[in-house]
Amino acid sequence: MNYDRILIRYGELTTKGRNRNKFVDKLRKSIKTALSSYPKIKMEVSRDRMYVLLNGENGKEIIEQLKKIFGIQSFSPAIKVERDLLEMKKAALQLVTGLYREGQTFKITAKRSDKTFELDTDEINQAFGGYLLKNIPGIKVDVKNPDINLRIEVRQEAVYLSCETILGAGGLPVGSGGKAMLMLSGGIDSPVAGYMAMKRGLEIEAVHFFSPPFTSERSKEKVIDLTKKLSEIYGSMSLHIIPFTDIQKAVRHQVPENYSMTTTRRLMLRITDEIRRKQNGLAIITGESLGQVASQTLESMFAINEVTNTPILRPLITMDKTDIIKIAKEIDTHDISIRPFEDCCTIFVPASPKTKPRREKVQYYESFFDFEALIQEAIQRVETIHVKPETTQQNEFNELF
Ligand code: ATP
Ligand code: MG
């Protein structure tokens, strides 16, 4: 017997009280987006769970897609049957026979959310256990560590049978927690930071600082490709590309070399904050990790952070590089990040940047020049791209023919 649906459990969502509808709605949207290339699937949504009805679509492929979706605690391929003991037994036998290999053990786990059903959970366990033992030669019961655990769930509308519980990605549905700006370089760290923030439910728009001709079109392409990868999670993502050349040149002329990086970062943050305000975001996300480079010492962060009181989220702050790289590989951004194209910051990086910059000093150096005018000009000239995942773009393209 083939599974006809996948039962999806929300987990953490159930604790969210009043916001529940919003959460469930965002999760539904995430699933729809991820499964958009399976047109026949339908969704059934209720208070505490969802079903993806397969309607003949490839269950195995869909399971792989579901594993990546934030907000799903676990899921199970399942069969829906009528609340009729004979029907239930027939379906259970077919299902377990299909999975059974010689020498394997099983157990029944019954759950009854509708207490009006004619048998209670113990009685269901016994009735179905006995029935399977009689009809599948060689099968044995093992209640502690069974090879096959047949779950029989009796609900008011129907009975659901399943044998497998697959762990979901956890987290919260993307977009359920508000919007933030991700400062996205072409490096390994910031895409991982974006991924982790999305995992906790944030919707993200990316901001990238671009300094042509010091940084090439290829390095811009790299950032677009990284955005595409991240956009797979939510179905689309905006990328704001800020022309940064004039500002970097001005910093080089105006600020002593050992403070130029501190000022550059402060200006990036001011501009990102301005974009955040326009886009109604509530936070800024960076890929910073404590102590990794000169700009990421605590003293540096203290000096740089002075320019805004917007929350700055640093999901990687306590992580080691090796652990960050591991995630980058898992989410498929690593190979894009290591393409050898320069970033605007690496080009202008001073020989010996201050690792312990001071606020008073950087304020003093910045006071001789009107950076605000340049900031406004850069914001006027921002290029915003609405990026979609590779596959959707392909589909749209195909539809043209
Ligand atoms: P990454 O691997 O993300 O590039 P990094 O280890 O190279 O990080 P830095 O160059 O110090 O570290 O950058 C720290 C953070 O500042 C980055 O993670 C990113 O969030 C932001 N950032 C750096 N360069 C840019 C850029 N050109 N555009 C947008 N954000 C940037
Ligand atoms: Mg970098």
C-alpha cells in the first residue's frame, strides 16, 4: 500500500499562543513554495498539524524537500483510512507487509484523540498486534526497539496509519518573526549568518557593498548567486547593491590608514541602517565572529556599533570557523563563497588595521569630512534586484516556450 499523504507536526509553534495563525500561515507558505514544482499536491491545514496530500506526486522527493523547511518539527508519510475496524486492519496489514523484511520485529503505538472510538488504546494495540502476528508469518513483537513501529492515530474525522517519523529542520517558519537586513559579502560567513537568522523565523533582505572597478562584475555575480541560494528557503529575496567606490576613496583620503577600516565599517552600518528604515526592517544581521579578524574584536565592535542603536544580530559570534564552514557546506553556499573574486573590503584593507580602535579617535577623524552627503548619494543610487531561486527562474523561462 502506498502512502497518500505526509503528516506534518509543528512542534515549537504550538507554544506560540496568539500568534499561532500567523505561524501556521507562514509555514504553509514555506511548504507551498518549496513544493511549487509538484502541481498536484494539495494541503490540508488544521490547528495542530498539516497534511500534504500527494495525489500521485513523488513522495520520496517531497520528503527530501520537507526536511529543509524551518518550522517543521517532524513528519510522517501516512495513509488515511475510514474509522472502520476491518478497513483499518486491511490497511495496516498491507502497510506493514510492504515494509517487513524477514526476521524483523514490530510494535503498535495507538493514539486516540477521539475518545468515542469503540476501542481504547490498549485494545487497539492488542487487536492490531494479534492481527498482524496471525497474518505475517515470522514477524515478532518487540515493544522496546522494534524495526517497524506502526502508529495508529484515531481522530474524529478519520484514522491515520504511519510507520516512520522523520526529523524536520526545526526552527520557526521564515517570515514569522519580522524582517531584518543581512549584510552580505561574498565571503563564507555572512550567508551562513543569514541562513541561521531565517531558521529562527526572520525574513531577510540582503545588502551588499560594491566598489567597481576595484571589485569586478564577477564578484557581484557571486553575491547574486549566494542570494539565489538563500532565496530557495523563502522563494524570493531582495538584494540591495550599494555603490561604495566613492565612499571608500573618501575614507582613504580622509582617515589615517590604521582607522580606515573602522570608519568604513561604520559607514556601511549607517547605510544599511538607512535601507533598513526604508524597508521597515527591525534589525541588521552580520557574519561577524569574535576575534576572527581585526574588525571583529570586541573593541572594534564597540567603536563600529556606536553609529546605530538598531539591534545587530550576529548569529555566528561565538562559532569557530571550522563549524561555520561545515554549515556553509551543508547549505551549499561554500562553493560559491570560495570563488576567488575580491570583496570591496579586502581590496582596501590596510596593512595594519587597529585591533583596538577608540570611539573618540574615530569620531575625531570623521569630523573633517561630510560623509553624510556621500551616504545619501549612495542610497540614491542603490540597485535593488529581486532574486528568485534557480529552479523557479528556469520554470518561468520554460513557460515562455
Ligand atoms: P564574510 O565571510 O561574511 O565575508 P569575513 O570573515 O570576511 O565575513 P569581514 O570582512 O570582517 O569578515 O566582514 C564582517 C561582516 O561584515 C560580514 O560577515 C558581512 O556581514 C559584513 N560585510 C563585509 N563586507 C561586506 C560587503 N561588501 N557588503 C555587505 N556586507 C559586508
Ligand atoms: Mg569577507
